[in-house]
Amino acid sequence: MSKKIIEKNSHNLIGKDIISLDQFSPEEIKEILYTAKKLKPLRDLAKPSKILSGKIISLLFYEPSTRTFSSFASAAQQLGAGIIPIQNAASSSSVVKGESLKDTILTLECFSDIIVLRHPENGSANEAAAVAGIPIINAGDGTNEHPTQTLLDMYTIFEETGRLTNLTGVCVGDMLNGRTVRSLIKGLSLFKGNTVYLLSSEKLRIARRELHALTASGIKLIEISTEKEMPKNADFWYWTRVQKERFTSLKEYKKHKNTLVLTPRLIENYAGKKTLFMHPLPRVDEIDVSVDNDPRAVYMHKQMRNGVYIRMALLALVTGKKV
Ligand code: CP
């Protein structure tokens, strides 16, 4: 199957790779979100569907994953597709024997219609897309991007606040290594009037050049280093884990972890009645578990469930299936 060449802003995702939030127009984001909403009842009611009947989706994961891997597996099977599940590719596939990413992609292309790829290296999804004759969906490439996470985050924000414009958010934690924050900023920059505060220690700030590039896209970014600088009544707080696997020194990691913890005290002091508490998960200790029961906390149920709806929408739209 050869990829269709489709212009940016065409609204048409058929045959497209899903690599970065940079590739989308606001209309395409809205189309994905509306499609997810349409498909949601299928999963909620466990209603069998043949939308992707005959299709096979490869899940090629070189890095650990619970949510992204299983929600793609759930989405594909909910829509009637088969899956080729490869977790731990670096230890359980022919990668162990030295097979390159390119050859692994060319192999799975022979057996499937879409490859969902998670890989520890920045740019690996692009690299795979350059050689693949079938669509590649980036399920996280190093510290670079995690576009399907952002689409589910944006779906969650839209469902809960009713808008994607004029939002004030606070992203907290590891801004340097966190691919979800990077993608979320890019996603929100497609819509007008959004402001995101970035709360982290100085060492874990976004690289300067990247910060300038992100700001140039129109979103207002405000870096802060203490909770006292947090805005009151933000629309959402997006907490993130300090990414242990990206540190070369365990000592350095330990210095940074748990310096910013989401607690009931923080909520009492800075959150509004409708502030959403979000986290891409997994969490380690950066959210006090007592926050889980707060009705504003969406990370453990709504946000994760939305991941299946979004991934169903992406698989349907990329394969050109009418929903
Ligand atoms: N949010 C996320 O990417 O989780 P996993 O690493 O478990 O897939």
C-alpha cells in the first residue's frame, strides 16, 4: 500500500503518518475530537464493530508502556481489527539480533496496515515514516513528542471545559524531558488566547531554543519556579513525572523528584472550583493519592478512557473508514 500524499490543512487523514502536533490544522484536531466523540459509545457499550474489519495494526514498542500500548490494542480490537503486539521490542524481537529500525518497519509493513511505534530516540517516528509504505503513528519518540497523548488531553480539556481557546493551564514537573508537555503546548498553540505556565526547577526547564520556537507559534508561555507564582483558578493543571529514564545520574534524578507534589494543600491554596487535575501517567509520587478522590481529578478515569476514543478515531481516520 502506498501512502497518499495529502497537503497539510486538507482535513483528510487517510494514509497519513501521525508524527507531531506540528502537522495538524485546528480543523483536523476538531475532526479527530468529533470522531472520537462519535465512536465513544462503541467502547462504552462494548458494542462490536466492523469498522476496521480485515485491518491489522502493528504495535511496535521499544519502550515500556501500559496505557498507550493497551489503549491502542483496545481501540483496534473494538473496531474489529487484528493486532500484532510487540512489547519490549529491544529484548523480545529480532532487534536483539541486531535488526535495524528500518528493517523492522519494512518487515511489519508486509504484515499490517498501520504501525504504531514507541521508541526511545527523538526523531525515530519520522525515520520510520520515511521508509514505511504504510502509516506510522508516533506513540512517543524519546523526549520529543507524544501526539496521541496530546489529542486525548485536548479531548479531555474540551469535554470538561467546552473550549480549546482562552485557556489558562499550568504544566508542572519535568519540562525538559516530558514529551507530553511539548506536544500539548504545540496543540494548544493552534487555538487562540491560550496561556500555559510552566512550573519546574531551573534544571528541568524546556531548552531555551525550543521555548522560543514554541512561543513563536502564538501561545503565551510563562516560566515559574515556585508554587507561589501559580495563577489562581487555572482551567487545568497538567502534572508530570520527573523522567527517571532520561537521567544519566541517579543522584541527579533523586535531587529533582518529588520537589513539586500535587497535594490537597496546594489545591486549597491555588485551584479553582473547576480546575482540572490532569496527568498523562504513570505517576510515581508527584500526586498525593488522596487527590484521586477529588471530583476535579480526571487523570485516573476520564483522561485515560479518552485515550481509547481518540485512538479509535485515529485508526478509523487514517484508514479512511467512515464512522
Ligand atoms: N501516558 C503514557 O504514555 O503512558 P504509558 O507510558 O503507560 O503508555
